[in-house]
Amino acid sequence: MNVTELRAGNYFEDPAEPNTLYQCLDILLNKTAMRKMVAKLKVRNVRTGAVIEISRNSGYNMEVVTVTKKVMQYLYDTGATLVFMDPKTYEQIELPHSACEAQIPYLAPNGEVSIQMYEEEVLGVELPAKVALTVVECEPGVRGDTITNGGSKEATLETGLKIRIPLFINQGEAIIVDTTTGKYDKRA
């Protein structure tokens, strides 16, 4: 595919850098009077997570690849790896902590996630927009204590994540947490 036809979200390999898989985050096409069109790409290296900018002239071809998403269920943490299972085939895969460090605080047992795969290589874990987690520790809410802390209190969730929650939420209740912001959304 010509570099000028790439769109945000496309996965591709650059022939100039073999064995490097990128995801296009943004593309800016620049055409001046006396030059060829230049495509400025903001890309993320899928394997390392590094975000860089690449410039290529029009006519340069990239190899677009297909990254599949497979819905899997999180089972448990072995200490060094996380175990996921395909709910249809019961096939299990293990991923090292380093492959999904940012997602660990939102992974509750039996929660569903999307595993991104390229051929047989696991690229990463994609969380749902919101997850339900149980409050395991929090102070009891004191009526009238809304001036000092804005009507919220610190809570520890079942995964170890610490967030601010409203005063009316008690220990043992399930809440919905937004995985993009890491904040309380509503009761479950």
C-alpha cells in the first residue's frame, strides 16, 4: 500500500526496517508546489511501545498487515506471568508481566480482555473501556465530611488499585472503573 493511503489504526511493516511492526497513530500529508507529497506519520512500535515520527515520500510502499483480536478470559497471576484462557476452546496462554504492566491493576479474575495477535505472536492486551471491581478496603464515609476532601475517600480495590471513590460507597461493594482514566465511574 502506498504510504499516502495509510490511515490511523493501520498496522504495517516498513521495508526500510525489516521485522519492525508499527501502528499508525496519525498521518499528515504535505504537498508543496515543487516537491512530491510527503507523508509524516506518527507511529507506535507495537513490540516496544515507542512512539516516533517517520517521513516518507509519496510512492513509497508499506506492507499493511492484519492484527487479529481474540477475546480471552483472565484466569490468574502465577507471580511471573498472567494466564489467559480462550472461553471457546479452553486454550491457555501465559504472558509475562512486562507485556501488560499497565493493564494489571484492572485485571480481575474471570474478566474478559482482547488479546492482540500478529500471526502467532501475542502483541498485547486490550482492556474493555470499563471494568467492575470490588472495594476491599476503605474508610467508612462520615456524614458532613464533604468540605475537606470534596466528597470522596481513598479505596483499595480487589486488584490492589487505589482510587478515590464517593463517600456513599462501602467496603464489599462492586464499582465500575474507567480503564482509560483510572477513575470511579459508577456503582456496578
